Amino acid sequence: MNGRTIAAAALAVAAAVAQGDAGQVRKIEDAVRVLEEMMKESDKSIPTSLIRDCAGIAVIPDVIRAGLVVGGRHGKGVLAVRTSSGGWSDPSFIDIKGGSVGWQAGVQSADIVLVFRTPRSLEKIVEGDFTVGADIGVAAGPLGRAAEASTDSALKAEILSYSRSRGLYAGLTLQGSSIREDRKANRAFYGSDIAPKDILAGKAAGAPEAVSKLKAALAEAEKK
């Protein structure tokens, strides 16, 4: 392999990394948009008390569910956890996949926010893979800033889900969905192979500027 070939290969790799990096930045920007929009209306927002007290939050924009008799869903997003100082960690990229069987037809896009209420609810996903409803219980969260978790028996679940659905389906269930680390996205964004637990522990070097936007949006969501 001559010098020109090596140089061309290096440029190709650099271009691929840059493209992947840009894609992850857009995903974080989408997550910020979803979080801000879902917190706008006081009667339909996630209660700030739940955000203040939670162990972590996942934001998954534009989850697609499509089906005709056999349905499925797929989406990519980010997960951030509460740090020991009370702030928010750098995000780890995640991937959600799942399927269902039944008489259904249509296509639906939904923005999803998952509120992890306890450190235990995060253990499986930090390890890289878990199934919603099997490993950890999930329930639809209450709406409105004045909602009280203690008044709703469904809130015994360790994960609360929120979604904004668009399309033909009446709703979106996450039962049986698999959530795992998006290793390719993490590598593109942080520039190296790094485990989710190390990213969330603040061990990723040189996190891009987009991370600060997500942390600011999460901090603002606690105040509304």
C-alpha cells in the first residue's frame, strides 16, 4: 500500500468519524428539543418533582412503530444519570427495539422519555441491555406539574414512561422492548470504545459541546 492509498484511507476514516459524530450531535439536539417541548405545558408536562428525585432519564426522539398484524418499533436516543453532586452525567447513546403481534395497521412516530426512579432501575441498562417490563417494571407516568407520585398506585413501577405520539396508533406500549447501548454511536461521539458505565461515571475524555446543551436542558426541566 503506497503513501497516497494510506492517506486516502486515513481521510476516509476521518470523514466517517466526522459524519457519525455529526449524527450523534443531531440526536442530542433532538433530545433537547423533545425535553423542552414536553415540559412546556403545565397540564401535560412531566412533574418536576419526579425529575428532581429521579436517578436517570432517557430521551428517545422519533421512535417508529409500524405494523400490519405483526408490529415492531425502533429508535435511538440518549441516557443521562444523576451524579453524586446532584448534576447530570455525560450521555450514553442507547437503542430501543421491540415487537408485538396483533391486529394492527399503521405507522406511528413517537417521542419517548423514560424516567428511572431508582439506581436499581438503571443497573441493567448500564450493563448494556435490558427488557422493559421483564427486568424492571414500567408504567405510564402522571402528567402535570402538580401530580403527586404517592397518589397513584401505578407509580410503584421503577420506570415511568412519557410519550408524544403521532400517527394512526392510539398509543405506544414499551412492554417487551429491548433497550441496549448503542456502541457504534458512543464510539463515533466520544472517539473510542468506552463502556456505558464509564461514560455515565464521567470517564469519557473530551465530550463534545453538545453535551452541555443536554445537561442545561435537564437542569432547566427540574426548575419549571
